[in-house]
Amino acid sequence: MSLQSLALIENWPVPTAAAGVVRGDGTALGTHGPVDRRFRLASVTKPLAAYAALVAYEEGAIELDEPAGPPGSTVRHLLAHTSGLAFDEHRVTAPPGERRLYSNAGFEQLGDHVAKATEIPFSEYLRQAVLEPLRMAATSLEGSPAKDGVSTVEDLLRFAAELQAPRLLDPRTVAEAMTVQYPGTKGVLPGYGHQNPNDWGLGFEIRDSKSPHWTGSSSSPRTFGHFGQSGTFLWIDPDAGAAGVALTDRAFGPWAVEVWPVFTDAVLAEVR
């Protein structure tokens, strides 16, 4: 089976795009474009970083509710973007748990916290804990755990299969990561404006009933994932039993808002 809908990326106004869809057992339902080309992930780095932090949690190196980040904040707050840290600055703008303030700084402090607890640089910990076991040899973290990952569609399909059928983590941990943390918290979804509520799990955005949104109109409320400002996304739709990845080399903008949901709806129609 090869999904015809994946060919829609040929119409995207980008220099290069690659995409793929995978089941939880690792079966690729289809790919299109240069799936072995390395692209900058931007914020699609965050789910990888979050998964490494959850491995550290299961290994006993950290606890989800131990202090981390600004005063009163915990590892859980950092993962759920409720630490109160600003978007790209290491300054506090709200008390922990009060607002969903999407924060690169929060993920940088999370990386520092894991590195200190494990006595391993975070990029190396990510490699040992997630990338090597999943055979993601083309993926690397080249700076901030918030935004400096580089990967391929092939590698991210392996990660997307893991998210659907976890082997590196206890399925209960992954279920917790896909569960809304601090329900009812409102905030801004970058590129899409204010959302009330703005639901997130542990490092993963949860679709729920958000509108507008970067996934499809037919995406289930349980859909979770992330998109990046480098024109990249990864979503997992548990109700469809599939995950989609698309990587491009054009910065996120109105073009993506226009074409991504159409693409996702077409993929879901075929998958179902």
C-alpha cells in the first residue's frame, strides 16, 4: 500500500519536502520525497527531548514532580509549558501552573536538569536513551533541546512507531505524556493565536478541540504531536492508528496554515 495523498507535498510552495505515514508496528503505509535527507526540525526537537527526559524519569535519575527550572516549578511544569518562563528568554513571566506559556527556555532548563542529574551532556543522553535504541542514526541534537535537532523522515517514522507502541518506555508513562497536564490552562499556540484551553501533555501538544489548528479537521481530539518553525510536523492519531511526518526546508508561515490540514485530512481519509 502506498498512500496517494502523500503526493500532495509536490504542490507545497517549498524548495524540498518529504513525508511519510507509519503504523505502530513500524509498517510504513507510504513515503514521498527524499526521506533520507536531513532537515532542521526546529520545535519538532521537543518531543525527542521530552522522550529522553521520560527515559531519565523511568531510570530513576529524575522525578516528574521534583523542583526544576524557576522557583516553584517542576520537571512536569517544564514539560507541559507551565513553568512560567518566557518564550525565548530565561525570565519568569507568570507563576508555575497558571498559564500555558510555550517556552524554548523551559526546554533548555529541562535539558540542563537532565544533564546534571545523569552527569551526561543532554545531546549525548538523548543519543544513548532514544536515538541509538530506535536506530535513528541520521538524527542528532546540535544545540538547544528546544529547537536544534536535525533528522530525516525515515528516522522520525521510527520514533512515531515507538510513540504508538512503546518499547523504550512503559506504555503507562507514554499514556501520561499524552494526557492533558494542568487541564483548563489557556495560552497561545505559536502561529495560531490564543487557545482556551491550550492543552498539552508532557512535551506533546494535544489537539482536543483547538481551532484553528495545524492538524486536519478530521484529526481525532486524541491526536498529539508537534510542529516546528522550520516547516516541519509530526502527529500521531491514535483513533486512526497511524502517525504522519512531514519535513521541509521553508520556514513555517501562511503557506503551512493553508496546506497542512488539507494534507492531513487526505492522508486520514486514505488510512481509514
